Amino acid sequence: MKIVANSLRSQAKSFMQIHELQKNSKDKKPKKVGRGGKRGKTSGRGHKGQKARAGRKIRPNLRDTIKKIPKLRGYRFNRAYDLGPEVVNLGDLEKNYKAGETVSPGSLLAKNLVKRQKGQKPRVKILGNGELKKKLKFKDVIFSKSAEAKIK
């Protein structure tokens, strides 16, 4: 009988007992934000108002100042690219063109008297500085009053 009892005891020790059960992970509760440990009730945020709220956003004072300053007309649009016409004087036409030739934005570009604007042929305005003695043909150009008077 002793032999049987000893063998049962050794078998019983190999099995886990109910009081030996343990959890694989600890109980983790989510951290409660804004309750403030030793700070109590308002968690150091004072009472009510915008500064006590979650996600408070306060507009910087500088932004209000910038908004109140008067702006230039058209300050939101890039006016640097609103280019006026390229100007050419009558004296330059006298030097660079022969009698009977046509003066157009394309021919002025070819003779390097004007530059391209945004990669395209420019608008051209003829000004009245200088004298024009040759007869020229004009196409797609604008004239100042003094230039028009000298040509006619």
C-alpha cells in the first residue's frame, strides 16, 4: 500500500494545482488623462474658459496685427508677370531696318531689339525718340502719340 500511495503522490505533484494558476499579462488599465494625480479637480488648468478646454487653440496676436494692416491693391496676385509692352524708339528702327521692310514683333526679335516675354513674342510699342526717314511697314505694333505723328 505504501508503494501505491507514494506513486500517487509523485503523480499529483506533476499536475498543476488550481492555486498555482497565473495570468500571462498584467491588468493594464488605460491611463486617464487630465485628472491630474495630486492636482485634483481641474488638474492645474484653472476654472472653465478657453484655456481649460481640451485642444485649446489661441490665435497668435501677430496674425491679427497683420490682418489689420492695409495691403497694396492686388497683393494676392503675382503682378511681376503682368508685363507691359517692350518699347522700341524710332531711332533704333532707322538704324536697323531698310526702306520697305516690315516691322513686327517677330522681326524685332530676330534683330535683337526686343526680348521674349514668358517665352513668347512680346507686345511692342513704338516710341517717338529719334527720326525716321525711311518708309517702313508696321504690323501688330502699338504707337505712342509722338511716334504716330512723326510717321504720318
